[in-house]
Amino acid sequence: MGNVIGYGTSAFLDAVLYAEPFTKVLAQLTIIAAGNTLLIAIVGHFILTSVAKRKQQSYNLKEAY
């Protein structure tokens, strides 16, 4: 959600301040936002699975006698 708000604001300000065509700026930022969202999802998946595996291993500990 933050990506969408940030990139939307950036597209609007680029169009207003630099007189760029809004459709061009919006297309560029849409591609960038989609790429970043995909990257965050992939990296986040690997981080979450590694944390879950680590937690699972800590539950299987047995006390040594």
C-alpha cells in the first residue's frame, strides 16, 4: 500500500513540477511499483520461511540428562 501511495504522489509531482506527460510517468512508476512489490514478496517469503523453520527447531529441543 505504501508503494502505491508513494509512487502515485511521485507521478503527480513529476507531472506538475517537470511538465512530464502524466501517462508516461504513470506507466514508468507502475512498472517500478510492480517490480518492487514482486521483489518484496519473494524476499519476504524466504525470510518468513527461514524464521518459521528456526522457530520450529527451537520447539523440538529436549533436555539433556
